[in-house]
Amino acid sequence: MDKYIADTVLMVEPIAFGFNESAAETNAFQNRVEDLTHEQVQQKALHEFIGYVDLLRSKGIKVIVHKDNIDPYTPDSIFPNNWFSTSPYNKELLVYPMANKNRADERREDIINDLIKRGNYNLDSSLLDYEAQGQYLEGTGSMVLDHHNKICYACISPRTEKEVIQKWAEKTGYELQIFYAYGEDGSEVYHTNVVMTMADEYVVICLASIKDAAERAALTKALEEKSNRHIIDITMDQMNHFAGNMLQLRNEKGDKFLVMSDTAYDSLTDEQIFIITDKFKNQIIAPKIDLIETIGGGSARCMIAEIF
């Protein structure tokens, strides 16, 4: 059984899901939906959320569900992987400095206490000092982690700052592989987990988003030689359909899965699907979460926080 692949995730059920104005400043993937009321948006998001949870559980993956709170208003609470993480190496529960106030409010004491009770974690909130200084690191949105080799891949952006990530690396002992990634509009991609997904034997990545040739070559070399991963290169268009925003999970029997949205799955080529399912023996789980993706600007991976 691979201890570096989680078999349990935490998800936050929405009660007031909607377009986050402040987060949209640095997230080009967010879009408004004008023809639905707030109530209709929430209702549809809840339907998509429940379908996703049911799909994971049907495969034997354990899902811890917490409901969102009305007060304070946190429209992006459905993406909990940004504000905390756990590790396969120790019982540290790290919480992270968030770029937007209504995202920082997602850090809930009741969820933290529940996790500590379940897993006997030690809470480390020392990185939160950076938040007051206007410096941010948004968890496993900002960092894509090769746990097997203790390497952290991160594209620098307004939500992923060098100083904070270097402090994180000092704490955890991970080697840093830093780069810059850009969307089609030329803006820095806000989260690394939109650009790439790390599985145990392969990595899904949009190499075209890394504009600097030397940086792209160094990253490719690190992925192939240090991380020893087979590269599945996706296009910018596939990245825009959230094909970089996936997560590998397992169940208690040891079956391996690659979780992605239905949108991401539809963008993949037959060859890419063959590599994932036949070459590397991963079943694909692809919930339909169109509305959440459109309004929230995040996809299947963002909605699940790994519990090790």
C-alpha cells in the first residue's frame, strides 16, 4: 500500500456558494453566470457537490464532509485544500496564509479541532504571520508535491510567494523546484495545481504555460530525473479545461484512481487516457461539476484536501 497516496479526503459542503469578487482579481478561471439567481447557483452547486462525494465513496475512498457556515461569508469554502494540509511523513497539520480575507475566514477552528481529534495532529500555524505582511502561500493549490522524493513544485504568483514557500521548505525538508507559468492572457497562473498534477509514476503538466525555455527545460529534467515521472504533456486549451487540476487517490484495497472533472476528462486525448488507465492502471473518477468550475475557477482537485 502506497502511504504517499491518500485514501481519505476532506470536503466542505456549500451553503452559500457564489462568485468571489476579491478572488477573481488573481484567478482568470472564474466566470460569472448571469442567468441564475444566488439560490439557483447554490442549489446547483450543492447538487454537483453531493454527486462528487457519492462518486468518491462508491469507489471506497473515505470522505469527511463539513458544512460551510453562513457567517462569515466564505463563497470559496468548497476549495479547502488551500488553507490546510497534512503530510504522509508526520502528524503536522499546517495552516496557510491566504490572499483574500473571505478565504482566510475559511480556516475554521471546529474543522481543525475535528481533524486533530480524528488524527492526533499537531497544529502548526506559524506561517500565518506572513498573512499580515501581505505574503501568501495557498496550501496544495500553491504547491504540487512529490511526496515520494520530497520535492515541491510551485509556480510563483500573487498567491504563491517565494519567501513563504522557502520557509515552508525549511520546515518540511522538501526540495524546491520553482518556476513561472502563464495563461493565454499573459497573466501568471494563480495556482500550481491548475498547471500540473503529480501521481506516483507520472505527472500531468502544461509545459506550454512555462514561457521561459531554460526554466521549462530545467523543470522537465527535474520531473524526469529527480521525480522519475513519465510526463503527460497537456495543451493550454486542456489546461483551460482544468486537465491540470487532478489528484491521485487510493482506496483501502490499494486500487489507484485519478480524480478529475468531467470537463477535464472530455478534453483528454485517447492516448492520454490510455496512459493513465492502461499503462499506469489508474481508474478515472470524473464528477460533473460544471457550475462550480465556472463560477469558482477551481476544479476537482481544489475541492478535496488529502488526509494522511
